Amino acid sequence: MKALSVLSEQVGRIRALDPYTLDLVGREALTVPENLATEYGEYQSGGWKTLSLYNDSGDPMDATIRDCEAKETTLLERMPATRELLRSFGLRYMWARIARLQPNSFLWEHKDYHELTDERQHHRLHIPLVTNRSCALVTGGARVHMAHGHLWWLMPTHAHGACNLTGPDRLHIIMDCYGDEAFEALTADMGLDGVPVDLLPEPSKKELSEHLDLAVMLAGMGYHEAAEHSLLRLFYRYAMPDGTVYDLIVSTYQRLGDEERAEAWAAKKNVMLCLD
Amino acid sequence: MTATLVLDPPGAGHPTALACLDRVAAALGTSPEVHALHAVPPPADPRHDGEALLLVAVRGDRLGDFCSVLDTLVQSEVGAVLPGWRDRSVPDALESVHLVPQDDHLVRLRVRAVPAGTPAAEPPAGSRTLLDRAAEGGAPADTPEDDLLPALLAAEHRRDRDPAELLTETLVRLHTVHADARAGRSLEAYGGFTLLCTALRELLRASLIAGAGPVPHAEPYAAGWAGFDATLALTPIGRRCRGELHALVAAGPPADTPALAHAVELVLRTAGHAAPAVVAGLAGPVDSYRRYLHLD
């Protein structure tokens, strides 16, 4: 119960959305151009692409979020049902995006918002438009599937990650907004009641050792990226202290005597978890 | 990796399988221990849509290591929908099967790992060479002093197969059976269907029967089924499994999408009675499997 209480400070289901509206929005999102922008390359495995619906430039390809007073982009102007839905929340948006996550794609363990300077509270909301059961958000040592049909909330300042393990494509609208009365009203009944939550097990020393051995074998055969990915994916399988997967990669390269790669991953851990 | 194209691709009418093979070859060919990669045409005819076979010649003394990392490699770098399983019905070869999404379709990828420099590493007629390090100026593969393949095959046949691997085999075989039945290859579908039912039977044996021991790999005809009705009838869970299995056998190979959806349900219900944790653990991949097959 304590774990769920902690988790409810990181993620929550806000409320159900009208199915007909959601269907219209989904159709609009599925007909947007294929050439979505790729941003945050260092945070992902590849396969994460976005187009902006709200930002300060109005350009849908401008996808690196920052504090701003956002306006509707030229893309949102062509999506009437989506525009109506986003307006209906009455939120003060900082950014809003359509995000496509392809099969076998991961946003690796990371923290967000630490680069933002505005002192107002920031919040992230998700509207799943197309999803499958292999899609998951992991935060607070738990795996949550953001099911279609609802509006979801996430506090991404905690170490978290998202994946679409086996596909097909996942399509979400992701909105970053500022905390205000409209946000408080919208999220008044938010919670995790009835939400299937998988509390991840802690790995035993033996399990971690076996994963490390496998990664060393992969890297030793020249499969460096596969070795790294095999360890990064453990974040979605086990509850571990922040940054453990990065430490394991460092250990892998230290065992192989590859100090250059070990140092690069130690530095990457600092970037991903905002430790600098 | 630099691909050396030697021959025209087999089955050129199946771009999905070919695109999948190229992607897999790019992932597996990263290692200098992999000497050659050959795309092998389907054995019977080009109607085997959605299937691809890759022959991987690995430096002899690293063959065991390669087999140890292969499933992780395919899941991580290629994005297999389900874990791989070893097809023990293939004699004299270590051949694993992986279900890989490609352009919103599922491709059954077969990977046959052999020691480089041995006769088994010779590309079969009609193969397409995707990687050949010797042809690129690398040293030709030495004939290994000790051929590890017999020992690895023996170890594979001694290994206990767990219910998760057997459920995966069942679902992948169902994919094959459906393709055959839909294309009117009813006899091939029947043959595949018996292998499917056998895999499901072994899942029940491994999950429900204490001390069932390793799954036999070369039983006499029907030996594994003798007395199985009575064995399942001993317990309430066994009787539920028997009911589902009877329904699956009575329905036969699924030739259309509703029949396939029904067969998937029966397989999952059977497995769910016997090994609920396994079915729950594969919930995400199984949901993906259904969606790629448009069963949702």
C-alpha cells in the first residue's frame, strides 16, 4: 500500500474521455504526416517521433520543449476535433505534442523538467490514442499501462521511462502544462483506483550478475549496442535504485577494460538523471 | 556491415520477409565472430509467405556463445514479438524461431547457427549471401579443431523446456498453420497442427504433471498422447484443460480470421488453466501478436 501511495504522487488516471471524441481525435492523429520530428535522440532507442500541437513558434516540427506561452501550431489548425478537445480542458499549455512510439522502442530511464526555469509547477498529461498492452510507463518501481479511453497525469521529475515493447505503434497526445486552478479542477478526482499496476520485483544479486555476464558476452562479441540495450531494458523489468542500469553498463565496459566507453556511460547517467 | 550480394534474392515476391532478413542481418553481422550470413529460400515453394531462414556461420569456438546471446540479440535489436524457441524437429542443426514484426506483418524468422568452415556452413543452392567476410578480403574461416555442434545439439535435447517456451512455440506454429490453411495447403496445415497440439500437450505435461521430466524429443508415433485423456481427467484443472484441448482439436486448423481468433483463445485458455503466471507474463507480447494478426 505504501508503494501505491508513493506511486500516486508520480502518476494517476484523471478521468474517462468521451469515446466518440476520442475516435475523432484518433483519426486525425493517424492522418498526420509520417515525417514526424525526432528529438531527444540521446534519451531513446530510436523510434520516438513527435509533432507539436502547441508551442511558442507555431511550427509543428519545433519539438524541443521549453518554458513559454504556447499557441496552437499550424498542424493543430488542421485538426478540429483535437483542437476542440485540448481547448476544452482550459489548461495553460507550455507544449503539446503528438508522439509516436514504434515497436521495440524505449525512452530510457531519465528525468524531465530540470532544465526549465519557470517557477510555476509543470505537469504532464497523456491521451493514449492507439496503444497495446506491451506499452508501459515505468516510474517509482512500478509498470503502468496507460489504457486507451482515459486522460492520464505524470510527474516526470522522477526517474521514469516509457516503452512500446512489441508493438504495433503507440500514439499518444502529450501535453505539458502549468499548474493553475483549471489544472486543479481537472485533476480533482485523479487516482490509481482500478488501475492495473505491476509492482516490479527487486532483482536478486544472482539475477543482476547473470544479466551483467550476458551483457559482457554480447559486448565481447562486438554487439555493443545490444549489450547496452539489454541492460537499459532492465529498468522495465525490475525495481532498482535510480541509475542502476547505467551503473551496470559502466561495469560491463570496465570488465572488458574499455575505459573510454565506461566513462562515456558514467557521464551519460549524469545527463539522463540530471545529476550535474 | 558491408553486404556482399552474390545472387538474386530468393522469393523476390515477398518483400516483407526480405526486408526483415536485411534488418536481422544488419544486427547479427555486427560481430566479427559472424563469418557469413545466407538467406535460404523456403524449402518447398515460394508460397511460404511470412517465413525467412537465415544461415549464420559463426567462428567455431564462439558458436555456443552466439547461441547463448541470440535470443537477447533478436529481441533487443530486431524487436521480436515473442521470445525465441528452439525447433527440435529440425535435425542436425541449432535452429531457433522468432516472430518478428515487419511493416505491420509478422515474419517467422528461422535462424540456423552453424560453425564456420564446416560443410554445414556451405550456403544451400539458391541462397542469397548477405555477408561474406572472406569475399570482403577477410581471412577464410578456419575449420574448427573441435566441432562443437554435436555437443551443443545434445545439450539442447537434454534441456528442459519451460512452459513459456512451449506456449511461444504453440502460438508461432498456430501462425504457420493459419497461413497454410488459408492458402489451401490443408495437408501441410494438418502436419503443423499436430506439432502445435504436441507443443500444447507438453506445456500441460510440464505444468501439471509432477515429475514429468524432460520433454521427449523423438517419441514413437502417438506415444505422448497415450493415456493423456485419463491423466488430465484426474484433477479439476486437468479436466478444464482437457475440455479446451478437445475443442481445439475438434476445430482443426483455422482457415479464416474468426477461426484463428477462436484457436488463439482456446490455446490461451488451456495454457491459462495450467500455467496462469506464464500467460500473465506474456500478456503484452500476446496482445501485440493479436493486433498484428488483426484479432482485436
